[in-house]
Amino acid sequence: MAEITVALLEAGADAFHACGEASDSVLTAAVFNNPEPLKHLTAHISFSPRKPDYWTRHLCSPPPSDIKDIICHICNALAQFGKLDSQNSMGQTLLHLAAMRGNTDLVVSLLDHGAHANIPDKDGWFPIHHAGFSRDYRKLSDRPKRRHHHDTLWHILPINIVQRASNHQPYCSHETGLWLRDQVICQEIAAKRNKYGRTMLEDALITDDEIMFSHLLELEADVNSCISFCQTHHSIVHAAVSRAKFENVVSLLLSRGADIEAAGIDGWRPLHIAAYWGNVAIVERLITAGASVHVCTRFWQTYHGRPPNPDEKEWKGQPLHLAAMGGHIAVVELLLKHGADMNATTNHFESPTGWYGPTALHIALDRVRLQREKGNINRLKAASILVENGACVEGVVDQLLVDDIPCFENFEQLWDRLRGYTR
């Protein structure tokens, strides 16, 4: 890239020519964080005739060699020329573009030199939204790139800007010049949605971005507020416990007073969800924080992966039922250790397959799953643990058919116990 830049400049290319959303070549190189081309461009401009009507006339000569110093001098020149908050055709300032690229050094320098962080672009987004709604980096090869957007967003958060030693207030009202109270601007930032109708917090959840989610919690005044895309009115903590990687987020939420017994309209509480997804570390944290292992749900919801409960009857599932359903052995053992009732019923006795219960043992041996998953070993292990701990086996074998017997290969002792035999 540097060689191409030098060749173009030597061939007479105009370094001042404005092209693209980042304006001229110098600002483009700065936004895209291309240090070597940026060094060559600023050096070239320093030895070129000054353009009196252009921001570059305020650049020092000769330019510094350190890239951070170069960025600092660019921001200083833009500030002196009164163009620090200039907007392109999309209404985006240099701060928008730097945030979009995860260019933390440029973001910090712009803020230090007086850039405003609450200028909306044509979509109504502030620069922080371009950092928060960053690209989906779920591919392993792309994950290192996330760090840049994490750092960028952290520096643009209102709470962090307020703590900086500066008289400049980037979230000062652009229209009136009045300082907005922290929570007012935080709510305005947090409420913005992308084209999919999601907030930044919801987007971080869906993309499994624990660090981004943690940073964005700084915008939330109420950690018990509901996630808007959840039809059952589940809270932020419900959402966090569904993600195995969010163990630290859950700890942060608990430290901020999250209600561990908050229930959605379906009666599901955080421990139900953590048990359903098999997030054993989170289950343990919730129990340690005081979550009840006996609490029941009210209904089964279709988005949890099974058909709706027949006749819309109540489904009083406890965390143990949900752990057994997924064959989450470690969670089953942990719940039993903390006194979960292995014979508790879900109030659903009519299922011919054990799909909805009534007990955790019925659910673990749901014949539909046994056949579909070729005798899922973890579910059979969970059933064995329940039986070994004294779970009632009466009637469980009635939900099984002759075709299910091969599923118990290597689990002959479990099969015998289900049939009423003991060894």
C-alpha cells in the first residue's frame, strides 16, 4: 500500500482531491488506519504549496514520525480550521467513520480535540452506534477484529467521556449547547435500533459478544428492564443466562442488583433458562446468589424448541426438568446437590412419550428424542443419575416401546431398574 501511495504521488496524483465518504486521501488513510500511506501523504503535503482555503494549511512541517502524533496533528489542524465536525453526504462526521472502522486512536484524538459525539447522521445514528452495531464477528477468524470495536465503544460511552480530564463535553446538546444529563443521553443512545429492529445490547446478545454486551450495560439504568424482542417479557438477565460465554456478564448484573427471581409472563426465571441451555457455571452462580431450585414455570413456549403445550395447559417445569430435557448431566447433578426434587411433576400427565413429563425422569427418557438421537447418551446418563438418587420409576417404562430397547445398549442396569428389577 505504501509503495502504491508513493508511486501515485510521484506520478502527480492530487493528495488534496476529495473522494469517498472520508473526504481527501489524508483523512481516508487516517480513518482506515493505514499508517505508512498516511506518513507518506502528510510528508508530501508538508513540502507542497499550502492551500490557504484548506484544512491542511494548519499541518505542521515537517510532520511527526509517530503515527499517533500524526493523527493528533491532523485533528488539531481540523479543529483550527473549524472542520472537526464536518459531515459527508450521509451526515457522517470523521468520528462516525472512525467508530465504524473501530479506529480507537483516531476516536480518542478527535474527542480530545473537541469533536462532538452526539451529531446524528442521516439514519439518526451517533458515532457510538456505528461502533456498537459493528459487523457480526462470530467466525473464529474474525473475532480478533472485535477488540477494536470494543475499545472504540468504551471510549465513546458517556460515562467514560465524563471521567476524562477535559472541559470539552462531546455529548453537549448540539442544538442548544446545554449539557444533557447523563441518563437522558444514555437512554437516547440505548434506544436506537438497527434495520433489524434491535438495539445495540440486543445485537451484542445475538452475536454472543460478551465484552460488547458488558460495555453497553453502562447505558442501562435498570438492569431488570425487558429485552424488547422477547414476547414473554424476559429481562436482560434472562437473556444473559442463555449464553454460556456470559458468565462474567451475569456476575456483573447480579452485582448491580438484577432480580434473579424475575419471571416472564410464561413464568420462566433466569435459573430455568440457564438450566435449559446447560450453562452449569451460570446455574451455580444463580444458586449461590439465592435462586430457588424448586420454582416452577407457568407455560411452555414454542420458541424453546418444542411444540406448544397441548390445550394450553399449565406446564409447571422446574429447573431439573429442563436440565434433564437437554441431557445436561453437570446441571442435573448440581441441582440434585442443592436439593432439587427429582419426583416433582410438571402437572402434565397425558403425554404418551414423556415429552412434557410429568417427572424429570420421564422427560430424560422421552422416546421421541431417544429414537431421533439414537439413544442420546447424555440423556440416558441423566436418567441413570436420577434413578441412582432415588427417582420414582413407576410408570416410566409405559411410555417406551419395543423399538426403544436398543437405545439402552450399555445402559442395561438402567433398563432393569425401569422394569422394576434391581441388582
